[in-house]
Amino acid sequence: MTTVFTKGLRSVLDVVGDGLASLVFPAPCRICGTVLNTSNRLPVCRNCLDSFQPVPRPLCRTCGRPFHSAVTATEAGPLCHLCRRGIYAFDLARSFAVYNDAMVRAITVLKYEAVTPLGDWFAARLHDSVVLDTEFQAVDVVVPVPLDPSRLRQRGYNQAELVAQPLAKRLRVPLRAHLLMRTRPRPQRLKLTRRERWQTVRGAFVMAGGARVDKLRVLLVDDVFTTGATLDACARTLRRAGASKILGLTVARVVADWLSPGATREIL
């Protein structure tokens, strides 16, 4: 009898809406476990959202890498040492927040639990950053960084697309989720050296069906910027396919000293 009553009550609550359901059947924050007491569809508490730290300024003009201090930025100029050497094939890259411990857990939730409202929330934050820079407003197409086919089949979705899709709607430009393809799977090991990260993705992306993006301004979207190797590899493929400008946006950016020693870092 209790089971029947519970099922009936849940059916009624489904009709009434998620807001009432959250009051009767409180759910935990997917990051810290605190019981949520709001009707927001986003399953993350306000404290965790507030713990996401914007990438500190000043930044490298090209890749968005934060300088350690304003003095360092003045001495080095507007470019970091990598961008002064012309390492990256993309024109510009920015991130919403630092990859701190709370963000690690948030990205894990996005990556393995397909929490669409979280992807939409991140897209809104990225959009808030985008509108501050006219270069990001002038894009023709949004492209999520792809997963390799085996991982996509296993997971059933691409976490980068969960952010790219609502972002494209906000920018009012088309989303091309299948424009790029990854042909080589990522290694099973989570921790790689900087050199291994670059070797893993170099030549790993191709244009689907030999597609062209002649004279298009492409916005690449991914979850985390660790070394920039993935965005660089995608950008090189897009550049060969005719893209006139390639911009990169990621939810998070790895910054030295912002992660605890035990935090998990996954390769891009």
C-alpha cells in the first residue's frame, strides 16, 4: 500500500512541477551533498556556485593564461611565453573560471551525469564573458570539441555539446556538433605529462566528410583548458579547412596552485 501511495504522489508531483517535488523530496547538491532547499532545476547549491573563481587577471591577450602578477604582465607584455613563440593555432581563448576543487567536481558531474541544466548555466556564464569581447560576438558557427566515437557511444553524449548548444542559441549562430571528428581515442591514463598531452591529440581530429569552413569564424567550446593542446589540434584542422578565425571558450582553466594535491585532473 505504501509503495502504491508513493508512486501516486510522485505522479501528482510530476504534474505540479519540479519546484514542489524539490520541497517534498529534497535532493542533495551534486557537488557538496548539501540538501537543496530551492525549486531551481540546477542541482547545485548557491555556495558551490559562488565558489567558482573567475580566472584572475591580467591575462595573456591570446590564450587567456593568467599572469602571476601585474608586474609580471608588464614585464612580459600582453603575451605569455607560449604565445610569444606562436605555439597555438587558435586566435584567442578564454575560460569562465579556475579549475579549482569545486569546479573539478562540477565538471565531473557534467561529464558523467549529463546534467543539462548545469551545461546551460555554464553557457550563460560564458555568454556573460563573451559579450564583453566584441571578437567573440563576431562568430559564424559554434563547434564543440568532439569525443572519440567509442567514448561517445559509451557515454551517450558529449559534455562539451551540453555547453555549446545553449551557448550557440544565446549567440544566435548555428551549432555544428558533428563538423569535427576525433579519430584517435585518448589514453586510459588520467595523468599525462605536458609532452604526452600534446602528442595524444596531434593529428587526432579531422573534418567530417571532408567538410570546409572557408572564411568562417569558428567558436570552439570545451570543458577544460589544461595545456591548450586539444584546442590547438582542433584549430589546426579547422585552419586547413579554410577557417578565417578560430576562437576557443572553455568552462574552466587549469591554473597552478589552485588545485589540492589530491584533486583529479583529466586530460583534454
